[in-house]
Amino acid sequence: MIGLEFEKPVMELKGKIAELKEFTSTSDVDLTEEIEKLEQRLKKLEKDIYESMTPWDRVQMARHPERPTTLDYIQHLFTDFMELHGDRLFGDDAAIVGGVAKYHGLPVTVIGHQRGRDTKENIKRTFGMPHPEGYRKALRLMNQAVKFKRPIICLIDTKGAYPGKAAEERGQSEAIARNLFEMAGMEVPVICIVIGEGGSGGALALGIGDKLFMLENSTYSVISPEGAAALLWKDASQAKRAAETMKITAGDLKELGVIDAIIPEVSGGAHRNIAQQAALIDQMLKPALQELLQLSIPELLDNRYIKYKQIGEYTL
Amino acid sequence: MIKDLFNKQKPKKKKYATIPTEASKQDVPEGIMQKCPKCKKIMYTKELKKNLNVCLQCGHHHGMTSLERRDSFIDEGTFQELDAALSSTNPLNFPGYLEKVEADRQKTGMNEAILTGVGQVEGHEVVVAIMDANFRMGSMGSVVGEKITRAIEEAGRRNVPFIIFTASGGARMQEGVLSLMQMAKTSVALKRFSENGGLIISIMTHPTTGGVSASFASLGDYNFAEPGALIGFAGRRIIEQTIREKLPEDFQTAEFLLKHGQLDAVIHRHDMKEKIAFLLDIHEPGGELA
């Protein structure tokens, strides 16, 4: 498992314990007691480190190469997922995956950004940064969900919409804008969960819903910390400072009233145990969906309207 | 190689050709074996049929008649045919048209290029329309259009999904503009069916082109295709002649369309029934959060 800078002490201690265990099993010397002591120390250390993570630590965690992706969660949260492809206009963008599935027996449409797990896959999926056809595929699947009265679940995990020539030619802005506009009126419950990075408009284009949740170590922001540092201080190396200033962690967004709830993560990050992490998501998702299914469509849409209307701070 | 030109000492190999005797020729009756056009493997027709006409070696999807398709897709004993008696006339007095239709009737045992009916797919009731490329290239004239439209209306009355397997060269030239208008007629029927919440599943099989691809074949809530199926509007030769460019090898295949955003998925024939049944299950009304 790849360790991040701030969790180095944990990794080192873990390594030592493993070494001692190996030594005990191959030699006559009994070190059980020492190992136990060290394991207790490890527990305390983990608690100290993982409970006092800085925003920058969380940025690293959200970008962790082993962090579970949309397809990982789909596998654990849903049964019988069938992936559907294409925007019927131009292409099939692998940076967004979507399809139909069953959630505790209920048919749903699930859509999410999809990063690759290795370089080859990342190239195919343009590092989880969608082109317009990705957003148009998402919209097509959402409209289909409305026709057949299926709730929509969106998993958000992108650095942002793909910055490129082809993307601009095909109307990246229009594709994002269209999704914001149309998602406001989807006549089914929509639940959005930020599972990794919520990068700007590219994330928001899957993010208009009745409930917005964030995993504990995910981020959501108007721009990446590096981008912010470059813009504000003309120095991308000040990303760490920007991460603190920009208020991009789940806790910050909860405080700002942008998200409805934080989904706790497995100690040390979601990647330590995907099944357990999926269960933690399930614990929040299911009651939320149950609650939304009780509402009439006009109630649902009114609430959604109010939800977005009240975001923003100002004085008269 | 140039040096081979000078290398003439080598003794020439004698070439032998095997000429089968009349007796051995008769050992293999016509039609008992079939050759895969893609990988050239020769196999027993019986084995090929058992494998749903999918090549045992390379997986190439050979054509299927409507009846074979029905048997592979619809639960046994549940199929009731619709509008079996609808037959073509010759509205343009096109020379030789009805003779050609009659010849294909004899050849295929079908009344027209499409079979429609009500049946079940793993217990889910559906209306299904299955085109047959062996009958006038599966071309769409008044009868095909009318049968599809009636099938869509029947699905609406029964409030069940409408599934269509397309295989067609396009509009039937011998019925002229009436054929063209079948594109409109079927689309109008699908629009009404869809507005009432009807589920449309289109499965494109080899070949789906011209007016059929440009109407109901592309109008599914879900558009699928079989591997390697040729799907497109204008033919490859026409495009090549018009733009004076060589087109890529995979041009207008199911895989090409998937890459270009036109299909939800390419589904192997062996998985077809299971996948569609799953989708039908997803659309079964009254699902609840358990």
C-alpha cells in the first residue's frame, strides 16, 4: 500500500511490526510482548495522525492512487449493474461511466466520473476528466431515468472537465451548463456523492441534486489548490497554503451549508477497505433515498430549488 | 527477393492436386457443412445452429432467420404471431416485384421480411418484431412498416415493452416513396408509444442500414447491436466514391458505432436473452427499496 507523506510514521511502525512478526515466526526468540506493545502504539499513532489531518493531507488522500473509484463502489453498492454507453451524438467518453442497476431491489440509474487505476487506463479515461460527450451521455441517461421513474445516483470524482481543444470545439461549457439546467428539473430523486476530488464545474455537472454528500477525505472546490495558488499568488507551489485558505474539505463545505452531510471514512482512508467504505456510504444513502421517495414530484423540485437558492453569503 | 531470381538450381517441387472421386463428393451432402466467411473454418451446420449460428472458432455472428431468432430469444411455447396474413401488393406496378416476393416466400417460408408477435422473455411479456435479411434483404415496404406499427400499437395496448431485432438493407425500392414513408409511420407510432411511457429496445443485427437504421432501429430507449454487425446510413462504396477517401476497416461496424456514441452496448448473441431479461426486470413496475 502506498503511504502518503503525513502518514509516514504509521507506515514505518507497521513495517517494523511486520518485521518483528516475521522474525518471531522464523526464530526461537519470542517477541510477542514487544509486538503487542508496538501494536498498541500504532493504534494511538493512527488515531493521532488520522484525526488531525490538515486540508492538504486530505487533498493527498482524495488523490490517492489507490482510492476507490466509481466502478469500485458500484460493484459493492449495487447488484446487477449494466453499463450503457454513448451520447448518441459524437462518442463514448470513458471518463464518465453510467448505467442501470438495482439498489436494495430498487431500479436506479447510476452515473459517475471514472479515473483509471493505471497509466494505460488513465489515458483511455483521460484521467477522469470528461469531454462534452461524457456530460451528454450522463444527461441522456438521466433523461432515461426520468422517463422510467428511476432515482439517480451520481458519484463525483474528477479533477475537472478536460481542458483541451477538442473539448472546447464540441462545447464543453454548453455541456456543463446544460446538465446544471436540466438536472434542476429532473422529476426523480437525485443524490450526489463526492467520493474523491470535486473539481469545479466538471464536478458540478453531475452535482445538482436533492442531497449532496461528501466522503470525509474528499474535496470540492472551485479550482484545484495548485490552480488557486497560481492565480492568487502566481506560484503553484503554494498549493498547500491554498488548500487551507480555499475551504475545500468536507468539514468546510458542511460549515458553509453547501453539503447535507459528511460520510465518514475508514480509518486511514477509503482505500484501506473498500467493502467497509461502501457499507458506510450505504448507511447514509439508503435512508436519504427512502426520505426522498416519500416526496411528491412538486415537493421534490421545490426543495431542490430552495436548496440551491439559499447557497451564498451576502449582506444588505 | 531478387537473389531468388538467380537461384535456379533448386529442383522444382512437384505439385499435386487432389481430385475427389464422384463417390467421395457424394459423401458430403449439400448443406451439411458450412464455411465461416471470416475465419474460413469449415464446420457442421448442425453444430453451428446449435451454437446459435455463432462460429465455433472465431465467434463471427452468422445470420439468423426470424424463426431461429424467435426460438433463441422467446420462451418456448409463449409466442403468438401477429398479423401473419399481411401481404405485399405492387403499388407502383414495378415489373417483376411480386414474382420476387413470391420467390422469397418459397425460399424462406415467411410471408414477408418481418415476424411480429407477443411472447415472453424469461417470464416478462413483450411484443417482439424480428426482421429477416433472407427475405428481400429485409427491406422495408408497406407490409413491414405496417406490421411494425401494429406491433408497437399492440405493445401499447398491452402496456408491455416493444423489442425489435433489425436486419435490413433499408427501404424497399420497388415500393418507392411508400417505403420511405414507412420510416415516418413507424417513428410516429414509436413517439406516441414512448410518450405513454413505453419501453423500446432496439437490437441491431447484421446488416442494419439505410432507412431502417435512420428510423426505428435508432429510436430505442436502449440501442444494442450484435458484434461485427454492419450498421450505417449510406453504404461504404457510396461514401468512398463521394469523399474519394479509403474508409477504415472497422467503419460502420457495431464496435465503431459504440466508440462513436451510438450504441449502449454490443452484446454477444449468447448473452442476448439474459441481458435483455435483466433490462426488462429493471423496468418491471413496482420496484421497492427493500
